[in-house]
Amino acid sequence: MTTTPQAARRASPRKRKPATPAAPDPSAGLLPQADPVRLLSPDGTPLPSRADYPEPPVEALREMYRRMVVGRRFDAQATALTKQGRLAVYPSSRGQEACQVGGVLALRDDDWVFPTYRESMALTARGIDPVEVLTLLRGDWHCGYDPAERRTAPQCTPLATQCVHAAGLAYGESYQGRDTVAMVFIGDGATSEGDFHEGVNFAAVFKAPVVYFVQNNRYAISVPLSRQTAAPTLAYKGVGYGVPSEQVDGNDPVAVLAVLNRAVAHARAGKGPYLVEAHTYRMEPHTNADDQTRYRDADEVEAWRDRDPIARLETYLRAQAVLDDAAVAEIAEQAEAYAAQLRERMNAQPTVDPLSLFEHVYAQPTPQLVEQREQVRAELAAAQEEDA
Amino acid sequence: MATMTMAKALNAALADAMLDDERVVVFGEDVGQLGGVFRITDGLQARFGDKRCFDTPLAEAGIVGFAVGLAMSGLRPVVEMQFDAFAYPAFEQIASHVAKLRNRTRGALSVPMVIRVPYAGGIGGVEHHCDSSEAYYAHTPGLKVVTPATVADAYSLLREAIDDPDPVVFMEPKKLYFTSAEADLSARTEPFGRAVVRRPGRDATLVAYGPAVPVALEAAEAAREEGWDLEVVDVRTIVPFDDATVTASVRRTGRCVVVQEAQGFAGVGAEIAARVQERCFHALHAPVLRVSGLDIPYPAPMLEHTHLPSVDRVLDAVVRLQWDDQPDPRWLTEGSAA
């Protein structure tokens, strides 16, 4: 046996020259995932569970389903009330039930909600009397409910202005040693307003426990999302302010609640604000006064019916054996009773005292207001005398 | 009693309010370490810590909106708008929320906050630094609008503004910041809603506020040499407005000139003139006249003396108060066919 001389071999495995360690990515943990978080497929079958967004307890999801069904019935009733002249106007959130209900379910009762005019469903889901919620839309001059008691700011009409209020309130609460979280509800259009940016920036700089919850329903009245932003999606707006952000399928109730639970926990832990964008769709026109045929096709609306959040959750809960025909029927009955009671109460003509207009302009009316109040009082007396 | 500048009196008012009430927090642009560009917040951060006196991002709507939220949480924010014209980005927050929150919630939420606005000119400031913006605020129901003309009032009105349950826009005349006077900080002057006769007189009433008060007083002094005895009323609180004091004065004198630094058209002076003629018509011997800034954008430093109501302009108006019971020749031909 002859041995062939062999060249000396390397004793150690081949290795590249070690690279200089990369600087940590400053945007790590801030950017949303490339695809919206989804835990249920559109037909309601569960997707693989994931460690970053644990599925909420099934009892919470069952309660979510109940409030979504009641919420949708409330919303339909409110739209009907506009047709009967009982409401001046109503901005529907049909199709956005997972967001409306998920938003309030992620919060404690002592947390604060900063809603817009499209959050009537969220507010009733929070347990606020629906007649109180609809007070302003009925034509009265005030917000209806007691915001201090319900920890819910008046429904905000000037877009995005509540973004800074929430930052201030949340900072003020933590400054005074309370672990309150504030959740801002806004839409896609409002993210173009300066106050959105100032609010998110203030919250970030002051580490205020705020969750900015954007319901991207794809339209600001008629203007589509493409005219609001050139960002990849709205959730990418957080990184510029140093705010961790996430995007979620807004018609997947399980994912919405899971993502919001995490966002609220982040804020409550003192880590500052969080931005969540939910991709959803407004199934109805902007309000009853809007004509959506001028800006979108019926086909587009139809396509979103297949992603209905209530049907999706129902399928899932039935498969989990926590919902059956009897339970579904009972919840539907609750919703009908809720709507019937609302209808009846809204049929009563409200009385509004004109003199109440002077009561809360200031803590004490100015002499000029006292003078004007006396004039109105005299006018009312004269009218009454005429009627008599 | 001690002699101090208006700036020092304002600084003392903030410090004393922070000492008396832990809920008072002061913030804005450059108010922390720097002590404000006019030094009104000088030393507050060092004394009370950076949680109670702090700088914010450079965003006026954010500052005011943040204060709304802080007030909702139970605090008493005092914010500084660095200059009059820089407060305009905050106007939506002020008009739609600060002014209306109490009303929209039937008193369940209130906004006991103070928005300090260094305003008006006479300091050689470049553009956007000398606006008289009081009329925008006074035209907005729900706000109180206050402007001191004396050192004692600067202290007292600011303390009262911070104590007030309603939002107060506190207009600080920049050109008076470094005027000095003796002031007793242990005593409050008259409360909100009270105008004050700064100089009694019998022949005519000059009604003025803020930076126009010293001009009116100087004019009254100069008029004495020409034989007129002029009364000067300092409005102090534009909202709530003290009709009673102004009316009483004009009824005594029978003649009235309203003096303001702001441009005249649709201004606070126009409101005052209208109120005076509504209430004092039968006591008036002449139309109520206004002396104001010109209806132009606030001019460059080299020309601001042309714009600002001067002693001479006030005296010219006094001369036109129909002492001979003849119509004002200035408008004799207006409206007649050419």
C-alpha cells in the first residue's frame, strides 16, 4: 500500500473574515409587519396561532360577538331613525364592528376613549345609553353623556384634534400616578391632519400611554386612501415619531382584539404610545346624506360582504363549540329588543329649554349673557302668551 | 411694596401660583431652561423641577391641545405662545375645544387653563412678531380675554386667570414688559369683569386697554395743557366686559374716544364704541370716535410709529368731539352724490 502524499489540509473549517458588527437597526420594533396581522381567515377558519399575538380568551370573543351583533342592530336602527326624521344625521360604522367593539373591549372601565362621530357603536358597546350617545345627532347642543363619569370624551368632529387631548390626558394621568390608558379612534383621512402628527409626537416625547387606533375604512367621505397618503400603509407613520406600530386585518375580530390587547399592555406598562392601523371598510355611505354611487362601485362594496366580521367570528365560535343556534338566536333577540327600546325612546319628542343655552358657556354667565338670557326669556314669555 | 418690571411681576405670579397649587404646570417653547424668550418663566424650572415647568415640541396646536388633555386629568396648565402670530396654528384647538368643552359637556368637563400670549408691537419686532390678536379671541364665546396695562394688574390678573374655572387668554403687551412700577404683590387688584378709572376727568372719556392705556394717559396729560380734562378708563378684562364702569364714565363726561393698538376694522374698539352709543346715546354730545392702528398688516420696524396710535392721534380725535356742536367735517360729503 502506497501512500500518496497529501497537501496539508486546513485544520479549521472555512470561515469568512468576521464583519464589523452591524449597528442596531434604529427602527427595530417600530415598524409594522409587512402584512396585516390575521388570526382568522375570511371564512372564519383559524390560522396558525402565533406567539406575538396570543388569541384572547374564548369567553372574551363570545362577548365580543354579542356586542358586535347588538352594535350592528343599533347602527341599522340609527340609520332608520334618520329616515324617520328622528336624527338629523348619522354616520354609520357598519362593517367596522370588529374595530368598534374590539377597541372598547381592550380597555378597562377607567381607561379613556377619545372617539369621533363615527364611534356611536363603540360608545354603546362601552355601555353608554344609546339615547345619550345620539343626543347631538338628534339636534341637541351637547354631547349627551357625562364624559367624566363615562371616561369618554365627547365625539369629536374636528378631525384628529382629539389626538393631542389624549396625549395630554394620558400624560396627566401618569403624572398623577394613575395607570390609565387613553385610546384614540380616528379614521384614515384624519391621519393627514396636523393634529394627528402633533398628537402622536407629543405622546411619544412625553411617553404618554396612548393607543392611536386608526380605522382605515378606505374613504374619507369620497376621497380614497391613495389621495391621503403615499406611505406603504398608515401604520408606517409611527416610525417617524419613534412609536411602535402594527397593522391588522380590521375585519378579523380575533386579530383586532389580540393586537389591541398588546398595544394597551404596552402603553399601560409605561412604554409610551402605540399606533394600530386596522384595514376595514365602511359598508354604508359616509352618512345618510351622502351618495356613495358617485365615488365607488357597488361591486367593491359587495366584495367586502364576503369579509363580514360578524359572520367570520360566528363561524369560528361555532367551531369552538361556544356558540350554537340557540345562543345565536338569543343574541339576535337581545339585539332586536335593544333596537326596539331605542326606537320607542327616540319617538318621544325631546324638549330642549332654550334658556339652557346660556348655562355652560362659562362657569358663571357674563353680564352680557345674563342680558341676552333675559331677552330670550322675555321672547319665550311673549310667545307663550300669544299661544295661550 | 417693591419696584419691579411687568415681566418680573408676571414671573412672580407664575411662581406664587405654582407654590400655592400643585396642579399648576407651565409649559411651551423655550420656557424651561431658557426661561422664555422674554424671561417670563425665568427660574421656574430650576425651582419647581422639569415636571412642572417644561419645554415642548415646537407645535402650538399640540401645546394647547395637550393642555386640554392635562386639564381633563385635573391639572391647571399655563401655556406660553411665544409670540402673538405664532399662536395661530393653535386657533382651531382654542376655538373648537378650549372655548367649547364646558358647553359641549354641560359642565362635566372644564378647561381651567391659561394661554399666555405676548402681543402687540412697539418693540421694533420684525414681521409676525407684533400682531394684536385679541379680537379673534374676544369674538369666541367661552373664552375670557384679559390684558394688563400696569405692573400690579399683571401680577393680580395672572393669578386670577390661573384660579379661574374658565379658559383665559392672557394677552401680555410686549412693549410694557420692561416698564417698572411699585406694586404690592400681597394684595389683589380688582377682579375679572371690572374696568378701572385710571385718571378721573370731566370733559371726555378715553377708553383703552393693554398697550394703549399708557398712550391714553399720556394724551390726557398733554390735553390738560390745552385745557381739556380727560378721564381714562382701563378695560383690563375685554371678556367679561365691564359695561357699567364705561357707561358711568361716558354718562358723566358726555364724550368718548376708544383707543386701541390693533387695526380698527371689526375690532374690540368697534364693539366698545357700539356698546357706548347703545347705552349712552342721550348723554352723548358727539359720536364715539375710535383711534386705532391702521388696517394694514403690522408694518416693518422703521414704519411702526406711523401705524401705532400716538398721543397726537388721540388729541386729534379729542379735538373732533364737536365742542362747537357742529357736524364732523371729515364725513360731511360722504354718501352725497358726487
